[in-house]
Amino acid sequence: MNIKKWVFFFLCWVGMAVFFGGRWIFGPMIPYLMADFHIDRVTAGALASAQMFGYTLTPFVAGFLSDRFGRKPVILSGLLGLSFFTILSGLTTSHNQMYLTRFLCGFSEPFFSISLIAFFMELFPNYPAFFSTLMISGTSAGWFAGPLLSGWCLQTSGSWRHAFWIVGAVGLLLFLTLLFCWFEEKSPEESVHAAPAQPSRYSRTVSVTVLITMAVIVFFDCIAEFGFSLWLPSFLKQDRTFSIAQAGTIAGMWGIGQLAGRPLMGLLGDRTGYRHVGTLAAFFMGVSLYLVVKSHSYFSLVFWQLAAGFIGGGLMGSLWTFTAVFYGKKKGAALGLISNLGNTGGVVAPVVGGYLANRFSLETSLILMAIVPSTLAGLLFLSSFIWVKENVRKWNKGGSTRSART
């Protein structure tokens, strides 16, 4: 891989960090937003879900447009939108304004993320899980940096606005850089093999069933990841009496774990099978998250949150790659559709988490959001072997030659 391709790879990795960093700066802010906007936990949960609500509306459209018109314009428009609305979030003066800006930010995100995942699977067809998850590991860095940045801004200045402005400004600078430094395959030697279309022996019924199954797995994974991670800083501050900076750091360990876990689990999936890795990752993620809630010392919390991120990285990465390989040339639309349906879990998780915390306790809420959806996701991934018994990673060995769509 030439130097220009590596530079482009790094820039896209940073873009994924900005994408998720802007999402996860929100967790440590919740107690401060509740005080500034005079809202309760349920309303705060609804506010936190606004971004995911916006996100659920556009993944299929983003994937379809990038399949039809090319990846570059769709990716860049998404990065511009999410950066601009992140900056506007820091200018809001009411929870209604905050809801609108976070909704529009989430609405823009799939144009960047879904299209970029499909693009990278075309650039690196022989090891799609490894290279795509290595690029997606930028989200893990954002998962760590977001709560850390938010906690640091709150600790030093007492203002939640600064974190929004910093993340949005970095995103705009990256947009301008990619606008003039986009990488394109220019020679036949650099062309890549497209993943073959799904075998004709799989009926439309099987194709639809697999798509729905993957979407429901995304739904449960989003509840386990987003609901848990969003409310964890509040739990650590209010129930475990850690400072907001410490709580943000502990919550961010999930991202550090995924930073290493995503590419390593992706490589394991390329070598063994995507669903094998994803199924085991789902079960072990639930156990690790449960141990996070039951830990009291700072170092045990860091360890189990790190472990949960490392193991959990294998679930979503395996799911993305399996779906992209199975649906071949229609990967953009397929990835978008399962995101449309599945990410509703990210919408309901903050609200459900706030409701359970009000009804019972934050600890009970976190335990339920950790164990139940993780177990269900693992069982569903396991059930997919009923419909598709083949190891789809072998499908990448052939296929027609063409350049990645830009």
C-alpha cells in the first residue's frame, strides 16, 4: 500500500474518531445539562437519544446514494454536516434547541460512516474485516477521547459548550483536508476485487431473513453499548462518588479496548469466520459489562471496561463484514438498511435507561442493559447458521476486478 493510501487511511481513521467523539462527549455532561436546562433524568435521556434518532432515519438513503453515485460526495457531505451541527450544539440555550442540533447531527452521520465502511471494504477486499475494523477503530479512539475531553472541559472550565466546539472544529478542518486529499485508485495494478454477489441458491426469503436478523442484532448491540456507556458516567459520579473526570476516563476505557479489539477481532474473523467471532464476542461482552457495574475500585473498573470494549469490538465488526460480504455489490444499501432498523436501539436505550434508573436504581438499569441485550444478540448471531451454513469469508477469494467506487 503506497504512502498516499496510508495517509488517506489515517485521515479517515481520524474522521471516525471525530464522528464518535462528538457522540460520546454527551455522557459526562448529563448532570450539568440537567441543572442548566432544569430537566429530569427521563428528559435528559430523551435529549441524549436525539442524535441516535436522527441517525436511524438516513443510513439506507446514505448507502443507496453511495452505491448509485459514488462514495466521495456522500462521505464528505456527511462529515460537513456532523461537524457543523456539533458546533451549533455548543451554542444552544435550551433543551429544545439542543435536541434539534443533536438530531440534525445524527441525521448527517450515516452519510459519512456507512458510505466510508462500504468504501473501505472495496479498497481492501482480501481482508475486509481487518482493514475496515482498523479504520472503524477510530470510533473507539473517539469513544475514549469524547468522555475524556468532556470531563476535562467540565473540570477545568465548568462549561459543557467547549467540548462541542473543539470536536466540531476538528471535523471541519478534516473536511477541508479530505476535500483536497482524496485517494482514488488510478491504475489497473491498484484495482481491487469486488466481493461477489450472494450465491443464487439463496432465496429471497433467506436474504430477507438474514437482513432482519442482522438488524435485530444491531438493535440489541446498540442498547448494550450506547445505553450502558451513556449512563455509566452518571452512575460512577453519583453512586461510586468518583469525580466527573475520573468517571469520564473510566467510561472512555471502552474506546481504548475497542481500539485494539476491533482490528484484532477483525483479523480473527478473516481467518476463521465472522459469525464465530461475533457470537462469542456478544456473550463475553455482557459478562464484562456486568463486572463493570459490580466493581468498586478505580483499577478494577478500568480493567473490566477495557475488557468489555476489547471483546465487544468483535460483535459489530463481524456483523458489518458478514453483511457486506453476503450482499456483495449491494453492500451500501444493506449496511444502511440494518442501521436504519437496528439503531432504533440507540434511540430507546437512553430513555429506557433513565426510566429504569428512576423506577429502580442506576445500578439495576445498567445491569439490565448489559446482560439482556448482549445475550439476545449472541443467540441471534448463532441462529444465522440455520439459514446460511457456509463460511462467507471464503466468498472473497474470487470476483470480478474493478476499482473502488469514489
